[in-house]
Amino acid sequence: MAVTGDALPTLVVATFRPTDHAVAVWTYRDAGGKPQGPAAVSAAPRTAPPARAGSRSGFNLLGWVAWFARPETPYLVLGLAALGVIVLAAFAYLRRGGQL
């Protein structure tokens, strides 16, 4: 967002649409007129999804590597480890004769 200090003040706003990565620039001249539409709309190039290696019925090592490279993987592993600790603690408690 920017405002010019010319004799005819202009407001310039850039927008971004994350669904298709489209960028638009809108301008508004403060002379009682209507806002003008996008100055330029550039559509993001469409690319095909990457091909999967390996067959669907067999073991896919690249799929596992890609899964571990995702940003939420550490949190999922930490959650599973915490769940494992809770289950082991409950098992140890019941084994010592405790009652739930």
C-alpha cells in the first residue's frame, strides 16, 4: 500500500491471491472518481504435479522420504512419542497392581 504526494493524490494497493498466486495492483485517485481495476494481472504458470516414483502396490521409498521432509512431521512424531509414554505409564501402573 502506498500513497503519492502529487497534486492529485493516488492510493496504490497490491493484492495477492494465494489460491492461484495471482498478483494485482489497484489504483485510486482521490478526485471523487471510482477505483480503477487491476493495472496488471499475471496468472501463475500452471505446472503438472510431479510424477510419483515406484508402483502403487509396491514399497515406495521416495514417498516415505517425502513424508519425513514435510514441515509437520516433527510435531506428529513428538505427539506419537508422548502417546507412547502415556500408554507405557498406564501399563506400568496396572502391572504394579494399581487400579484405574
